[in-house]
Amino acid sequence: MEQWDTIEQGKPRAPRFELLLPLRYRTQGGDEWEEGSLRNISRSGLFFSAQRSYSINTRIELTFTLPKVIHDEPPGAVRCQGQVARSVLADAEKDGPAIAVRILDYQLTRTPAAPPLNGAEAGKR
């Protein structure tokens, strides 16, 4: 699913890979995590469904767990910092808002699965 023929700001656009996973996000330094759903990811950014939209350039933190792909290895946990590049308003008949985030920094670790995304755990680190 390479899209190198699409030009973005004078450079080839990085290939997007569909990856449907739950994620948590918050504004940088915020206390409360919100739940979302990752739609696709590339080397430079990601696109996810959110509970609300954010202004362009808002700094945001995200965390999600990659699927387990190696036998006897825990899944990979991703934590990244990014900047909102685009915010798509909600389609009243289908989905809520969606946000495109430019990845500024990330950490990838092998860790046990993340805590549940609901209830009291959603607001804790």
C-alpha cells in the first residue's frame, strides 16, 4: 500500500499502513487519558479516531500496544509525542472526530499488555 507518488510539502508522502488498534491519548502534560482507535500509521505520523477534535499544532501524547508477533516475546508498547497536523470533524451518521498526528518522538519497548482502557485505569499512568 505504498503511496510514494503522493507529494506532501515537496516530499514523497510516507506509506501508510492500516493498523486498527485501541489507543490512549492526552494533551502533552495532561492528567486524563482518553480512548481512541488507531486507523493507520507511517514512519512520520498516525491517524486515529478520537472523542473530540484538537486545534492544529496541539502537542499530544499517545500510547498503544502492538500485536504480539514473535513467539514467547511480550507485545511491543509504543509511547509517542506528536503534534496535531489535521483534525477531521465528526460525521454525525458514522464516526466521531479523527486526528492526524505528526510524530515528533517515540519509545518502543517490550512490555506486558497495557492495562484496560476503561474504568479507573484510563486516567492513570
